[in-house]
Amino acid sequence: MSGFDKREEGFESKFAHDADLRFKAEARRNKLVGAWAAELMGLSGDEAEAYGRDIVKEDLKEAGADDVFRKIRADFDAKGIEQSDHQIRRTMDEMLAKAVEEIQTKG
């Protein structure tokens, strides 16, 4: 195997690893955001856990986080929860940072 082949294999491996970490971080973010939203909507126990799973599933519908945002926005509107779009997106960003940190420290 030439040096170029080894380098290419290394890049492919890193890309796959980074994609896996990104997927895990986004799934964890969605679970955290789901717990936050569930609490604001007065859900607890099994209902809160089910809502968190719904948020994780929602993110699988399309690339990016807009599908998750739209679901939370619609659910908040339906329940009369006062949260701005900015606050929802900011919380999603904060939860992503927390998820990345948890993955890096706990694995």
C-alpha cells in the first residue's frame, strides 16, 4: 500500500468517525431538547420519555435540525407555551454543545 493509499484510508476513517460522533451528538441533543420541552409542557415520567423519543425520531425525517425545531415550535404553540424561535434554537445549540461535551468525556 502506497503512502497515498494509507493517507486516503486515514481520511476515510476520520470522516466515518466524525460522522458517527455527529450522529450520536445530535441524537443526544434531541433527547436533551425533548426533556427540556417536555418539562415546559408539563409532561413527566413516561410521557416525557415518549416525547423525547418522538423528538429523536423527528430528526431522522430530514437532514439538519429544522424538523426538530418545527415540531417543538408546533407543540409549544398547541400548548400555549411562550418561547421565541430564538430561544428554542438557542436551547438546541446549547444542548448540542452539552451533548458533544458528554460524548467527549463519557464516550
